[in-house]
Amino acid sequence: MSQVLCEPRFLVALKSGQSALSFGRSGAGPWQPRILVAYKANGLNSTPSPDGYSSLKSRRRLIWSEKALVKLSTDGKAQHSRTLASLAADQETVAKTESEIEIPVSEEEIRPVVLPTNDSSQKLLQIRHTSAHVMAMAVQKLYPEAQVTIGPWIERGFYYDFDMKEPLAEKDLKKIKKEMDKIVGRNLPLRREEVSREEAARRIKAINEPYKLEILDSIKTEPITIYHIGDEWWDLCAGPHLERTGQIPRRALELETVAGAYWRGDEKRAMLQRIYGTAWETEEQLKAYQVQKEEAKRRDHRRLGQDLGLFSIQEDAGGGLVFWHPKGAMVRHIIEEYWKKVHLQRGYELLYTPHVAKLDLWKTSGHYDFYRENMYDHMDVEDELYQLRPMNCPCHIQIYKDVLRSYRELPMRVAELGTVYRYERSGALHGLFRVRGFTQDDAHIFCLPDQIREEIRGVLDLTEEILTTFGFKNYEVNLSTRPEKSVGGDDIWEQATTALREALEDKGWNYSIDEGGGAFYGPKIDLKIEDAIGRKWQCSTVQVDFNLPHRFKLSYVDMNTQRKQPIMIHRAILGSIERFFGILVENYAGDFPLWLAPMQVRLLPVTDTQVPYCKDVVAKLKALDIRAEIAYGERLAKLIRNAETQKIPVMAVVGPKEVEDGTLTVRTRHGGELGSISVDHIVAKIQAAVASRGVL
């Protein structure tokens, strides 16, 4: 059976006995596919249609056959194709027989579905919370010995933790869901009841639920509230809930996975069984979520990191420790070089500080008292105690304190790509997103009180510039204000909060206010970025700090020769290099833009005879800071397939004709075939695309 690889901007068609690489273009416009294919994707069958191709792009994992080919003009204009004759002799097909083929899509072609959130929809929150209770009720009906612990709503659904003797498996979820449907179908009322602490404890003891007793002890407010489902089941709960179980849309409810979870997150306590579920307002929302979930799975940075040779976590060396492989290290190098360049342009000075310091430093900063559970054990060095740093701030403060500063030196902006080490339980580790050693893009600004607004605005401008460069243009911004417990006087809190608010308003960004959500040492701005499939990631933060300058007795000499305490601003834009890299991998699905790609150009000689010419070309490209390599020693079709799988942006086939003419036959991953062009010409095009951070 013939196989076809169809991409948004190019088409590879190979028939039995023919392996020509063919491209089509409509007029002078961008490269377009010349055909439409009836397709089968995830069980979906369809006849060829323009709408079918649109759906095809959204699904992206397809099986193609020759019988399904239908010729279609995309814009009504005459079309033409060119064949790379040098490939015609190779009989091996580019696409694997009966295998799934991944279709790369450009960022602008991905339209994320906007789904409601718990914050945006009170109804959705009630559906999820009530679904959690219905699930717990169903579990205890099916497994009477099961003990209930906690069951909150979460970002995409809900979960409940159970202590039960019988281990649950994924197959059990269907049975639990069926029991849930029965409870929903009975349309039982949900009733809120207020009781005394003593009455709640009496009822809990009566049903022998020890976990609920511990939960009761952790509740500090009165009265205690209980939610009942009919007269059959109840749990401690603050709400909110639907009025009746029948208001849960059964077709928008799904149980997803079973996992283990320690009670209270403590590995020394009981291992519980956690059931995750998702619930939405409509069946259509559930289907959209399922598509997004499948797309997220395809983009998982842990799988792509391994498939593309970017990084690894070597368990033999220790969990949560990242090993950067050459390709991943190259991307990291590009990120860091850009980061350093733009910071120097914006008036920051770069620092390098030690990864370890005396324990006394962390006692002075307060980290040892308030953050000790996240720090590694200290070490004894010549009868003095030293500590791996969990933060960079105290080290930067030491540089500020090294000399007496004048008000004329402020603001003082210092920045460091500083590696820190924080203890994470093994169960919490997750690829690059939760690790034990990571590099923060940390910066601190020491300034006068009346400079806060201007400095915050400068940070916001820099944040936008950096995030936009990496392709992130949509943000969710929160301003967090003074909490109940805090340090610093009313005047400085008001001045700092007003400065943050005015900087946001000057910037023209929409933002939400999290009343009382600031740090104890000052107000802050937090920013989430939105990726290509609509997920939001906590990334940038800007925090005003009155605490550390006081603890370290920082000062500057003002215009009246009096010593005053400066304001300290903490800020990170990427958050950490590791986490941001993971977000980048998932945002681009490993298909990095040309300027970020670890390998930009791959030369493919048709035979070994062309290898010396390819080596000369690669040497020239490298001398011009273009990342290039040669791949040979395999059949040409396999080399092409490997380049596609490894997402190489520019592929150049070199046969006898190219050597004779001093050219390359070039095709790009997103632009299609460029034809036979001179080396100087392709160099100019690559350099222009890199400079503009565009596509080729």
C-alpha cells in the first residue's frame, strides 16, 4: 500500500516502486498541500472535503492510503510540482507502512479551545465539587470498607482519596462511573447542615472514619458544615454544591485515572488511593478537553526530551537532577545568551555567586526558620556549617553590602542565572517541571521608594520583550496585596502596592487583584503565560521586599548624608531555565523555530561521493554561526525520514548535479521546497530568518 505524508505546507507522495519527493505550490503564495485525503484518525472516517482537511490538521496523527488520494485545487489557480530526481532511484518509502504519521503545524494554525475555568464559572465549580461527593458515595456503596479522606475540585476536574484494602485498577473506574450515573439519575437533593464541633466528632466516630476526625481538627472556623446527599451519605464540606445530583451532566463527566497519594503528602503516613475525574458543563466541553488532553500527551516534554535527545533524568545518579544532552544544552545556551544580552542592554549587571554558603547566612535571611523543610541538610566543613543555597537573594545582598552605597548609585540592578537546590519528595518530581536542582533567571533591584513604579514598569516591559521573543503573547496577570500577617509599615505597603498598580495600568495590561495574597514581606505581580493549546503556566513574578533589607541591615547614604534603607525588588521572568525549557518543548511540540533549533541544517548526500563537498559546505555554515551537520551511511529515504522525525528545520539533498553546480537542493520543514540554490543564497535566507526569529 502506498503511503502519503501530508503537512500543512508540503506533501510527500510515494507510490509503490516510486519514491519521488514531490511538492506543490499555488501561484506565488505560501506552500499549500495539493491534495486532500480521505482519512482515518482516532477511529474517525470521512469523505474528502475542505472541512475534513481542517479537522485533519487538528488531529494530526493519521493513516494514509493511495486509494484515498483525491486531487484538489486549494485556491483555484494553476498548480505545479517539482520532483527531486535524485531521490527517484531509491525504492524505500519515506512513510512507514501502516504507521501513524505526525503532521507539523505552525503556531498560527493551532486554535486552542477556550474552556471555562473554576474561576470563570461558578456552575462548573459546583458541578465538579458535587461530582467529587457523588464519586465518594459511589465508591463507598461498592466498597463499604473504604474510608473517605479529602476530595477537592482541581483545575481540570476533581479527585478523592480513599483508604481501602482492595487495590483499585483502571478497569474499576467503569464500575464506579456506572454507580455514579445511578446516583445522578435518582436526582437526590444536596443539603447543607451546620453542627457543633462536638456533634461532628460524635457522628464521625459513629461511622468509624478516623481521617475525618483529623480533618475536623484542622478546621479552625465555626460552625462546622456538613453536606448530605439525600439521607444516605455525608461529608465535612464548606461547599459550594449543586442543589440536586440530577443537575450533573452525566455525559460531561468522566473518571480518568487511579493513583497513589500519601495522606497529608507525608511518605511516613498511609498510602491512599486517589481517583481523578473531570467534569464539564456540556458534553461538547468534555470532548474539547479530551482533544486538548490528547494533544498535551503528544507534546509531553518528557517523551519529546527522550525522542529528540534533549535531556534525561538519570535515576542512577538521583531523581530530580537534570542531565542536559548536547541538543538540549545547545537550546539552553541560546536561551541564556539571549537572556544575558537583553539584560545588559536594559541596564542590568551580571553576577556569579557561590552555590553554597555558611548556614548563618540562611539564618539571617530567615530561610532556615521558615523554609527549612525545602532545604537539604547542612554540611560540616572544618567545624563550620555550610548550606546548599535554596535561593539566590542572600548572595546578591552580600554584593550590595560589600561597599557603602550612595543614593546616586540607585537603582542598582543585578542578575544571575543562579542554580539553587530544593528538596522535593520523590512523588512530586515531574520531568523538568519539578526537580531538585534548577537554575533561576534571578534578578534583584535595589532602589529608592520613589523609584519603585518606574522600576516595576521596566520589569514589565522586559518581561513582555523576552516572553514575546519566545512566542508567548497572551498573559494572565495578578496583583497580590498585603496579607493579614506582614512586615513593614502601612505607608510603605501603600506606596509599593500603588506603584505596582500604576505600573500595570501604565502598561495597559488587564489584571486581577488577589486581596491578601501577597507575600508577608511585600506585594507582588504574578504572570501566567498561555501556550499553543491554551494551557496557562505560572512563569514570571515581580515582588517588592521590605523584609530582607531590614534583616541584613541594608542601607544607602541619601542626599542629606543620612543612612536609609533601600527597597528590594525580586523578579524572575522565565522562572527557571529547566521549567521554561519544558514549557517551550511542549509549546512547540519539540519543533523549535529556526533560531532556537539545536541543529538548523542537515546535508544529505545521495552517495558517499558527495560527502567531501558536504563537509566543505558544513564547515562554511559553521564558520557563519549556522548549526549544520551531515547525515549519511543510510538509504536516502531513511535519512529524510530521520530528519523529519528529529524536526530538522532545513534539509539539503546533495547529488552529482549539486556538486557540479556548487548548489544545494533545499526544502524546509515549514516552507516546503526551495529548489536548487547556491550556498550563499541559502546562507543569506537562514541568516535573515534567524535575525527576524521567523521561519524559512
